[in-house]
Amino acid sequence: MRFILNDTSGLTLVCWAAVFLFSPLAHAQVRNTEHQTTGSATGNTTAGAQKLQIPARAATPLFKGEQGKQKTEIQFDPTTRAVTLKFVVQDPNGYFIPGIRRENFAVYEDGIRQTNANVDIEHAPVTLAVFVENGGRYQGLNRYLVEETSRVGHQLMDEIEPADKVGVWAYADTVQQLMDFSSGRHDKLYDLFERPQTPLVSETNLYDALVFALKRMRAVNGRKTIILLSTGIDTFSKTTYDDVLDRVRNGDTPIYAISLGPVLRDIASLHNMDGALRNDWDGAEKRLLAIAQASGGRLYSPHSTIDLAPTYDDVMENLRIRYVITYTLPRDVSLAGAHTVRVELVNPKTGKLLEIVDANGKPIHAVVPVEFTFTPDSASKLTER
């Protein structure tokens, strides 16, 4: 059995690289690198893994605000004494950096270089809990709300792979389950968003819905997320905003939110819906951003929902893909106490940090080392329960 811990430092390995556009072709190429320990996905490692060149990507992030702190996964198998690290390597705009070779990773445990480390790329299935805002105090606006959530939901379904599991819930006064987690049921998923009915006038209890969602996801193993389609408006939750922030910060499920506020505010303005325009749209989005960041997720704030393919590509890339490092603790290493692990990207010939360049060959500075801790002894005891 294996016990999974999150890194205690909350640090994410980030390569400060040039900004560049993530294309569908590049996404397909990354997927083809599953279970490869060497070779390049979309980047080109030149001169014997001494330099990594990456293709051009967008000059600004697709998501709003800063990336929430993503947790490195640590697995320890007490039987084989194998330590497995799963983490992301990103540029400043939050894009995954592919093509880093095995020999570019230097792993240190308690200051000692681990010479038996193996490197892989994981492209994991995901369990998605989709929570959809489905009501509010303005009947006229609710009609447009369901039209938008239908369009947004349909496009999300286009990103689902056969091994993924998806559950769908709608929330207003209360939370209503539309479909529990299932895999391979894309036809049913499409039907859920095909013929939406305009909801009645209601409260919009977002914070209560998020507490429900976090509890529901607690028992889910593996890569998982809450996809939230919402304006961020909350009218009558029992749960406070501060309580929600605390819960998501201490939870284990990232929230990827797509704000419907900008689109609905424009619609309300166009149709002279004075009551709806008095909503605190900006405040609602700021709170939605804080919730997504605290959970380790992202907020997307499109002004049009016509084409969300780039947004969903960004979401799924961030959820699915991890570098995986595995090494074995020697028998003479004690399992008691905390162990400190550090990961660096290096030029294997010089031992210096790996140089990463953009599509024009411009050097990018520099790799930030990652340090985190785990306790093998505690993990071993917990796996025996």
C-alpha cells in the first residue's frame, strides 16, 4: 500500500521561462510522452541536455490573478522504500514546461544526491465535480444564466476523456445532484446541458454549495478538482466567506472557476436590467478569485463564452500532467523523523542550473529549487491501518 502526502512547504517547482502559446498540437505531443524517461515533448533539449528550448506561447496567462499554490504529491512505499514525487514545472504564466530530460533533474534528500532517481511524465485521469449556478433573484437574468451555463458546460464535456469521472450538481437555494460520478457517459453529460430550464427566483448560496462540494470530494482519490461555473455572487449562505476561504485552503481539492459575471453583467446592461446591475459584480469576482487561489486552482474570467477551448485546454493540462521522480531510500537510512527533499534542474555537464531559452534562443533565468519534507515513519504507520 502507498500513503500520499502533500508537501508541507506549499512550494511548486517553477521554471522562469519566456512566455509562449500552448497549441492543441503541443498538447497532443505532451500526451505522447507518457511513461518516457528521456526525450522531448514540445521543447528541444540541445547539446546533450545542456539547454532547453521551448516554443512560443501566449504573452499573458489565460487565467486571472496569480496561480494558487499547487501541492507536490509525495508517495512512500514502506515495503520497497520507494519515494515518488509528482510535481509541475511551469513558466511564469502557468504553462507546463515539457521536454525536460531525466539527466536534467537533480534530486537531493537531506543534502545527499540520489543517484538512482528515475523520471517519468504522468498524464493522469481526473475526477471532476462540476458545480453550476442555477438561480438567482432576477427571473429575466436567470434565463440568460442557463443559456450561458449550457454553452460553457457543453464545451467542458468536449475535454473529457474516457478514463475521467464526472459528476454534475446545480446550486441555488440548495444543491441538487444531476449526475453522480461516472465515466464513459458522455451522451448523458451532453443531455444535462442540452435542454436547460429557466430556474425560478431564488437565493444563490454559493458558499454553502462549496462546503458541500469539498465534503463530497474528500473521499475521492487520485487527481481531482471542482469545476465551478458561477458569477461568484452569494446572497444567503449560512457559511461565511471567511469560513469558505479557510476550508478550501485546508482542503485537498483545487477549484477551477469560470466566472460568468462579466458576460451576465454585459447582458444585464444591454437589456436595462437595473436590479441585476446593482449586484456587486466586481466584489463577487474578487472573492471568487481568492477562493480559487486559496484552493490551489485558477479563475478564468471570459467576456465571451463562445469559444472556451483554450481555457479548458489550460485547465486540463494543469490538472493532468506531472513530472514523476522515483528513487529508493538505502537500507541504512532511518525511516524515523522528517526527510528534506530538494529538486533542481541542472546542466549535467557543468552541474549548473539548466539554461532554458525561448523560441528565439533568448536565455531565460533561472530555475528555483524546490524543498519540501515528508516523514516515512509516519507514512508507514498510516498505511498499516
